[in-house]
Amino acid sequence: MKNSEKKKLPGKMIILIATGAFLLVLLVYYSLLSALAPSRKRAEIEKSIGPQQTSGNNKDERVYSDSAYNTLLKEKSFLQARISMAETDSVYMVLNIHDSTASLAISGVEVHTAKIREMKISRILRSGNEYLISSMFASPMNIVRDFATIRKEPLMIKMAPKDTSEFKPDIIPDTSDYEPVNYIMEMDNGVRIFIYQESDTITKDKHELFYFDLKDRMKNIWSSIKSSARFKVPEYHPFIKIRLPKADAKILYRAIPRQGQVAVYM
Amino acid sequence: MEEDKIKSSGMQPEDFQSQEKDIKPLPENITGRIKSLYLKARENKRLYKTLQISSVTLISIFCLLFVFLFMLYIVPGLQELTSGGKTRFTADQELKKDTNYKKLTQLLVKDIQRLSKKYSSYTPGQSYVIINTTDNRFFLYRNKKLIREGFCSSGSYTMLKTEGEKRWIFRTPKGKYWIQGKITSPVWRRPDWAFVEEGLPIPSKDDPSRWEYGVLGDYALSIGDGYLIHGTLYKRFLGMPVTHGCVRLNDEDLEAIYNTLNIGSKVYIF
């Protein structure tokens, strides 16, 4: 009886160790594939908008790594992007990372500006090839989808009274500002812009932000796992994370249309 | 030395010894107890199995949690570390002397000047008004300078539904508009929703009950599609989203805007 018990235990242990080892191998495999994703993205960008793709290939190669030339190029790209958006009558967003401002504009008129309190930018955008970055942001980015903790349009449904006896005059609307304001905008070129309300907020808001962030991370993990299962390098999304005062973050989100445009100056 | 210690503590040597006995064997007692507990647990097969299962479950949960957290937080961090490859930037003096380089940069500078001029030309030199519908505030500009700001009321984002399929959404449109008409002593022609909202039957288009006097203030400025900038009787609601889509102002602000803006002046709503 005792002998059989002793025999059973190592078997269980082997299963446990094998499961652990398998998990570890999966984890290493997943980590390796994920680690490869940024360089893959970089190669993709280079392939689509790299120097060899742009016209005027007779330029001296050294020009592309010259800081003075790249600074001018970035400025030109930023202006081009803003002019292109100004041609429409719609509201658009301008993120000036250099000046730490996030603003809204309509047809070239700046209608609202907010100071960026904190920012965190993907390394690929921060320390990548400036020529590539300026080419990437030369045209405005289009928002393809967004996720937020607040509603874009705080629509309230009111049923019409059947007759005058049911009619109640409007009461004062509830304008109390209790909703935490955090949102993520996904752009057509794969860049993700995270706008969070600034951190000196109440604990409830911090919890909301934690769950919002967790939900987004889980969503990304799921798509990465799916890619890894198909032996594909998961998609990498360069990001710009900024924190704004709550009121400004709300104004920006409510004003920008669902398929709105964004220009970025790094 | 030890005797001195005992004296200073004011204890009898026997007391000290008994205390020392109490302290020193304690770890042995604990290990002994654990051992005896373990033996007892081993004897009690059910308890042993329960303990075994619970410890394996705990370890598994811990491992899964680790894997989960690793994927959630460590892997994205790892991606940031590996996305490296800092590009080297040069300030090559030879390149700066190169005529082609000079031409290129001069061309860029010219382009930037041209584009800057074009972009700044979008801001109207004449008067315009900016309306912030989230904060319900307005900003009046003349010659690109802010001359007046204050509270206003904009669309309430209410959807009025009837039992039938009819519905209206009371929102102020966003974007660029311009003043299409200026009216003094405006009269409000009540649309269908104004009757539906109060539970009244909808009258015919030319019914006199549709006309209401003195509710829009002294002036109204039309921005198209039936939307107006006008006055209000409900001044306590200024700064709140309460309207059916129009922009309401108090009497003084409305007069200032009426006198500053001309037909064709831009209205930027966001």
C-alpha cells in the first residue's frame, strides 16, 4: 500500500514539472516573439516611408542623419499635416510633444489648448530615426477606434409625455463631474494615443484607471497570443501616453469626432 | 560578569535560569510541534490529501498569476527595451559646406516660411467667436485678440422619443460655421418637438400657437440649419447644457456678440 503511494507521488511530480516546463517554454517563446515585434514594426515603417521610398534619391545619404536637416523636415511635416487638417471644417487634435501641449483646432484656428502634465513615449518614436518619424507624421493620422471611460456623447433618453398632465418642466441637469476621464485612440498607422487625466486624483479614479489599463493590456495580450499561436510575430503599436488636467482631457475627447484626425510634433 | 548582569537586573539567579530555559528551547518546540503536526496529518490521510491538494493549488495559482503578470507588464517593458537602436545624428561640418546640402536646407526653410504663412492665414483677421460646448463657455475675438468671454448654454444631449418612431436629439453641432443672418427682436417659431415635449398635439405649420414672442432675447444670429445664437429667459441655466441645440447667452454678451460679428463672421464650435 505504502509502496504504491510512493510510486504515485513522483508521477504527479513529473506531470507538475512537465507542465511547469511547458509553461516556461511557452512564456519564453511568447516573450521572444513579442520582443521581436518592435524591430519588425520599425522595418515595416522603413520599408513604407524610408529614405529609399521618397522621391529625390540622389540626396547625400548623410543628409538623413543630419540633425539640422531633420529638425527642419519635422517642422515642415508638422505644418503640412496641420494645413491638410485645416482644409476641413471639422475639429482636429494637435499634439505638440516638443512644447508639451495638446490642442484642438478648427480650420486652422486653435480653439483650445491644454498643458501636458506627464508623458511617456514609445522608444521607437523617441529614439528612432528622426527622418522616419517626421515622414510618419507628415500626414495627419486618422482615428480608427477609441476606448474610453466616458461617453463621447452623454445622451439622455426622455420619453415624450402623452398629454399635458404628464409634462414635467425640465429640472436642472446633473453637471457634477464624477466620471474619470481616460481614453485610448488607435490611429490608422498603428500608433496608439493614450490620454489619461492627471494623477493627483481620488482613489476611485485611480482604481478606474487601473481596470481600464488592465482591460486594454488583456485585449492586447489576447491578440498577441493569437498571433504567437500562428507562429507570427505579434503586432506592435508605438504609443504616446499623456496626462492632462481632467477638464481638458474631457474637452478634447468630447470635441474630437469619432473618425477625427490628429497631428503630432515630436 | 554574568553575576553582575544578574545583580543589575535585580533578579535571583534561579529566576534568570528559569527564564533562559523558557526562551532557548522555543525553536525546538516549534519544529517539534510542526513535526508532530505533520506526522498527525500524515496519519490522517484525508487531512494529508487536503493539505497536499491545497498546496499544489496554491502553487499553481501563484505560477499562473506570475505568468499572467509577466505577460501583462514585463513583456511590454521588454518590448520597449528591445525597440532600441538609437540613431546617430551628425553635425558633419563637411556636409554643411556642401552646396547640395545648402540648397536642400534653403529649400526647406523656404517651404516652412510658405507653409507657416499659409497656416496663419487660416485664423480670420476679422471678428469670430469660439463656443466650448463641454464647459458651456464662449470666447469672442477681434483682430485675433480675445475681447470677451463668458458663459453660454448649449445642447443638452437629450434624445426625445415618442411612442411612435419619432425622435429628436438636442445637440449643438460642432465645427466651423458662419453667421448667415442677424435678427433683432426675434420671434420663435416653435418646431414640432416643442409641442411633443410638452405633451401637446402638433398644430398645423401656420398655426398661430407656433409663434412665441420675447423668449429669444433682443437679438438672434443664425448659423444655419435652424441653429441660432440667441438670448434666454433662463439665465440661471447659463453654463449648463440645457438647450435644444441653439446657443443661449445673457443679454449683455448677446449684445456684444451681435455688435461685433457681421454676416460671414466665423463661429467655431467644439
